[in-house]
Amino acid sequence: MLAPAAWCERQTTAHDRPLDTAPRLYGMAPRVLLALLGAAWLLIASAPLHAADLRHGKNLHNKHCIACHKSMFGGDGSKMYTRPDRRVNTLSELEAQVRRCDANLGLRWFEDDVDDVVHYLNQTYYHF
Ligand code: HEC
């Protein structure tokens, strides 16, 4: 009689396993390992290395960037990003612009800082 869970149990016992099973399993190990490595690499390569911290981006932006834009456009200065003839039209242009401003102002932001501000501006104004 089969136990209820018999369908998911091994149907053979160790005694009737053919003798050559073990070498075949060892032979498969490198392939399995390669597949796992491949999967891990894909995960690492496809996930952004740094998940943007929008709040940090906003803080940096408000501290270092707004005042000047504000003096030009009034309000909260965001018209700089929403005006019809704005200069930035792609995500990579936005990143380049943020890097230019960072360099011009001598802020020497870390990569993560640039990334956070780019994502904050994109999420809030540009929507690329
Ligand atoms: C000293 C004044 C000043 C400061 C400080 C400043 N900016 Fe700007 N920013 C400008 C000016 C002027 C322009 C417009 C350039 C143009 O239209 O040719 C501009 C344009 C931009 C644009 C492009 C807007 C568009 O047209 O789409 C972005 C993005 C931007 N600034 C980001 C920043 C960031 C990020 C910081 C802080 C690191 C910053 N700015 C600090 C003066 C400033």
C-alpha cells in the first residue's frame, strides 16, 4: 500500500541503485556549479549595484542645488527642470548634467550621491 505522500518519495532504495550512479552524479557537479554561477552572475549584473536612496538625493539636491535655480526661476526652482526648453532630454544627459554641476561646484560627490540625485530628479521631474 502506498503512503499518501508516496508520490513525492524516491521510488528506489539505495540497494537497487545501479553502481555507476555515483560517478554520473559527480560528473554533473561542475555543470550544476556553472549553472549556479551563471545565475548568480546574471542576478548581480542585472540588479543595480546601488539601490537609489531618493530621500538622500532630495536632501543633497535641496542643500546644494536649489538656491541657484531658485534665484533664476523663483518658486522652488523646479521650473529649471520642467521648462519647455529644458536642456536635459535623456537619462544619460541628466546624469551628465548632475556630474557637471557636481564638478563645477567642487562638491566631489561619491558615485552613490550622484546616483541618488539623478534618480531623485528623474522620479520627481523628468520621468525618463
Ligand atoms: C551657481 C548656480 C547653480 C547651481 C549651484 C546649480 N545649478 Fe544646475 N543649473 C544652473 C544653470 C544656470 C542651469 C541652466 C543651464 C542652461 O540652461 O544652459 C542649470 C541647469 C541644471 C540642469 C538642467 C536643467 C534642464 O534644462 O533640464 C540640471 C539637471 C541641474 N542644473 C542640476 C543641478 C544640480 C544637481 C545641482 C547641484 C549639484 C545644480 N544644478 C546646482 C545653475 C546652477
